[in-house]
Amino acid sequence: MHLTRRLSAAVLAWFVMAMPATATSSDDAAWAALKDGSVVLFRHAQAPGVGDPPGFNLGDCGTQRNLDDTGRAQARRIGERFRHAGVKVGIVLTSQWCRTRETAELAFPGQARDDADFNSFFGDSTREAEQTVRALATLSRWRGPGVLVVVTHQVNITALTGNATQSGEGLVVAPRGSTATVLERLRP
């Protein structure tokens, strides 16, 4: 009985020690997918809530749902991971919402520029089809140099890829036809 407990404890310890190595290997593979000419779509970092308050104003961050301290730290970690992995960033595009701009600015200071084709259509699905076609065209044209980073919203990422993401999560994608195929996930 005593030997069984020790063996069980040893097996459990092995699994606990092996899990981070497996996760790290998977994470390393995802980051290795970011090569010259790659495209990555990031959902903005953590901004508590859903959608925006009624009557929000795109030009007034005080009327929008914004990043909290956890989201700001998450955004900084995104940039740190790019620098640590030696990933060259070509262009950073964001929607015009404050939470996407702040995510991009904290991750990639001074590099972000607005692109309305990545604006949220959460409250207005009538824009989804046409806007997604334009966004996909932008992704399809990218050849580098460096990686195209897009910071956008969950609805946009789902429309482009058919996949859901967590706050601060990135999807390395390959635009193909009428969709963007997910190659790897960059965990927040």
C-alpha cells in the first residue's frame, strides 16, 4: 500500500512537471509561426463587460468600455512576447475603439494606426458582410516586411475566421478566399 501511494505521488509529480513543458512547447510553436509576411489578429485586452454603454461616442473614451488594470498588463505582455521572440512587426492596425487603440499602444508604442474596417459591428450586424470583405482584402494584401498585427474585436475575428478568442488572445492566420484560416493561437 505504501509503495502504491509513493508511485501515485511520483506519477502525479511527473504530470505536473510535464504540463508546463508541453504548454511551453506549444506556445513556442505558435510564436515560431510569426514570420515575415505573417498576419496575426488580436482581440483587445481585457475590458470588463460586453459591448458598449448606450449612447457611447467613438471619439470619447469616457463613454466606452475600456481596459482595466489586468487588460493593460495583458497588453504590455503581448508586446514583451513579440520582443522576446524577436518578431519583427511591420504594421499595427486597430479599430477606432479606445480599448483596441490602448491595447495596441501598450504593446507596440507609437506604431498603431486606425483602420475602420476592423471596427466592431457588435451593435450593427448590417455592416458585417461588407466590412469583413474589406478587412479580409487588407489581410490578403499583406506580404511584409514583418508581421501585420491587427487589434480588433471578437465579432470581427469570428467573422473573419469562424473562431472565438479570449481577451488578449491572438490568432496567426492565412487569408484564403473568403476566410482567414487559423494557423496558430497566441494565448494571452
